[in-house]
Amino acid sequence: MTIHFNKKQKITFAICIIFILLVFIIWIINGTYVFTQTQVLVEKKDPLFGTTYKEWQNKFILGLDFTLAISAVSIISSAVLFFLFKDKRKTQNEINS
């Protein structure tokens, strides 16, 4: 049994794979954190007294949790589109039986 994909299915599959790869590349570029962070602890220096202190800075860093969630949504939506784009034509064997 061989599986043949039509043009729309191939495009859907390619877009899904490219999107998942892009999300993982962004995750790797952001530092491969396991959990998504919305604030980062930054060390600052007081210019007047020369002391250092730590302060929370608002910054979004994509984590593996969001990366996997985005990938799962992409796979599910692509699977739905994949089956919706299935050819409706019947083969000769299905017509004869």
C-alpha cells in the first residue's frame, strides 16, 4: 500500500515542518530555557555610589513549554487540514466493489 499526497497536502506538511523548525530555532537562539520567562534579573551599578544591585527587568524569553505547545497546535491544525484536503476521488477498485 502506497500513500500519495496531493499538492495541498504536500504544502500543508511543508508549512507545518518549517513552522516547527522556526519555533525551535527561536527557542535555541533565546537560550534553550525549559520554562518561559517574562522577567529577567539584571545586575545594575549605581553611578553615584559605585554599588551594584539587582533589579527585575520585563523581558519575554521563550521556553520549551511554549515551544512544545506551539508545535502541538501546529501539528493538530495541520493534521485537520491534511485530512480536509484529501482527494475525494475513488479508485477504480472502490468503484467496482
